[in-house]
Amino acid sequence: MSDWGPVLVTVILFVMLTPGLLFQLPGRQRYVEFGNFQTSAVSVIVHSLLYFSLACVFLLALKIHIYIG
């Protein structure tokens, strides 16, 4: 059986944490902006750190596994 948990978690986190898609942290005018479809270098760094930390929490600490097959 193959473990699809890491694949599913990382794809969902990647879509949710794309800077400017749902939210941007830090924003251009405010600290948090929602749905502005713009990004900056600082925002990309912040979102990549959030992505890494949440992926580690979900995959290593919570040990999410989804077996298909």
C-alpha cells in the first residue's frame, strides 16, 4: 500500500499558502491582505517558512497517513 498522506498534505498547504491567493503576509498596505493576487519577496519568504513549519507539524508531529490500495 502506498502512503498518500504526505502528498495530499503538501499539495493542500502549497495551494493554501501561495502568497496573494488566499492571503498575503505581510501585505503591501496592511500587515495581512486577503485575495490581492500580488506578492513580494518578503511575502514569499514568510509563506515558505510557514509552509515548511506546517508541513513538519502535520507530517512529523501528527503523523498523518492516508493509505490507498
